[in-house]
Amino acid sequence: MKSRVSRLSLCMVLSMTFGAMGQPITFLPDESAGITFFTGSWKDVLAEAKRQNKPVFVDIHTSWCPPCKRMAKEAFPNPKVGAKFNVHFINYQLDAEQGEGAQVAKQYAVSSYPTALYIAPNGTLVHRAVGYSGINGMLDVADKMLTTPQLRPTVAKGDKDYADGRRDAGFLKKYLATCQTLNRPTNDVLDAYLKALPEPELTTRETMSFVAGSIQSSVTKAFDYLIKTRSDLQTSEPAKQSQTTIISNALAYALGNDFRLANTTNNEVFLETIIANSERNFASANPSLIREEAQQQEAANSYRLKFLKQTQNLVK
């Protein structure tokens, strides 16, 4: 039997492919695409719903169900559906005949497919929608769910405007504060805010400090922005040293946050993305110090060893 260390080596190869293609969509949804589905166990998705104070949309399907396949092909990739569901719900998929899917289907009395379950953050079933009613039908049901007494408290101020495509900088800044208050991920909102800012405002101390105080992940445009901003500051007058320190601390926080997420989800591929971003961070902070490949590998292996120990994947 191959060891977990050997399997990790395989994942390193896979991660190179992911890195060439872009950031892992598991963590950061593309707002121009369709629904982003949460990956993890049923226990994990309920914990995430409580953490974000969002209801759960569950697609329960089977491999042989034609309407299920039509919905997956037609509705789930649709940008309008993605915008609505990614903002308002934690989205999850289960095969009713595989693994936890059978147990969840039984728990919520699912007997026809597809069935959409709308579940409050505490796990209480709010609504069961049987069949596929088309894209407009899905959007209508979602809107009705968000106005029910059970789910109304989960709707953050600004959710509707953001889902409808509002992207002006003033709105996004306020919406970011709301998301932070509810302990929701802010990666896509922060990136949208940076995109919306006029060019001159990107170099102000206020913007630098705001982004540094809001960043949550290294797999974002905000991380790239702070990397570049710090490099620019390092070539300017020494009086800006304090701003450089604030940015460096923010970049370290984002990397640490991602590393905790990789550990929690036992995601070895995501770990490799973090390692690559950590090396970018080091190179940016130390422009005059060029590490040889052996030194880079030593730093990367330190990450991997810590990951293996914390996830108990290390062969004893």
C-alpha cells in the first residue's frame, strides 16, 4: 500500500496543473459562472451555514434521472442562477444513492428526483421543491425562500443588490463591512471593490489600509494588489515603512488563514497553491535576496510537514 506521503507527491503533480489553470474554484466562486457547490461532509456544510448565517440549498439527484441531468447542464452553469445562489445560499449536492446522500434523503423524506431542499442554518427543513421547473422557476423559488420568516434573518443588507450585479465602490465598501459582521467570506466582494476603484485611488494610504484590514485569502486579486503595493512602497521613501509593515502582516494573515482552511478540509492540492503564494510573498518582501531552488524546496517541505502533522496524514 502506498503511503500518504506518496499520495501527497501525486497531489503535488496535480497542483501544478491546477496552478497553471488558475485558482481552485472550490474556495473562490467565479461570479461570471454558475453555482459554486460546497465540498465536504454533510456535517461540514451545516457548520459552514451556521458560520456564515446562510441557508443551505441542497440538490438531491441520482445518476439515472433525466431532469437531474438537464438541471445540471442548463441551470447550474447559468450566471443568473450562480449570482443568486452563491450570494444567498451555501450550495450542496448529494446523490441519493451514494454515501451520505442516502441518509440525508431519508432524513428529509426525499423520494423523487431531483429534489431541492432549502434548509435553515440550524438544519431545519424550510421547503422541499420536487422536480425541475427551469431557470426562472429556480430563481422564483429562491426569492420566495428568502422572504420566509425562517430565512429572512439570514439575508444580509446588500445581498440582493450584490446578486443583481451592483458593483459601485461605495456600495461594495459598505457591503464588505456587513459581510465581515456576519463572519462571511469576503474574497469576491473585496476583489470586486478593487476592480471598481478609480486608478488614482488604488495608491492611496486609505485604500491600502482598507484592503489590508479586509483580506482573507492569498488566492485573490487583493493578495496580488498588496504584493505589488508593497513592492512599490519599498522603492519609495523610508517614511512609508509603517505602511509596508501593515501590508506584510496582512499578507501573512491571508496565507495563515488559507493554511488553516487547507488543514480543515485536508486539501493537499490547495496546500500547494498556498506554498506557491508563500514563495511569491517571500520574493516580494526580499527583492535583493534570491533563494536557490533547494532553499525554496526546503521552505515548501516545511509547509508540507506541518500540514501532514496537523492533518495526521504523516506515516508514523
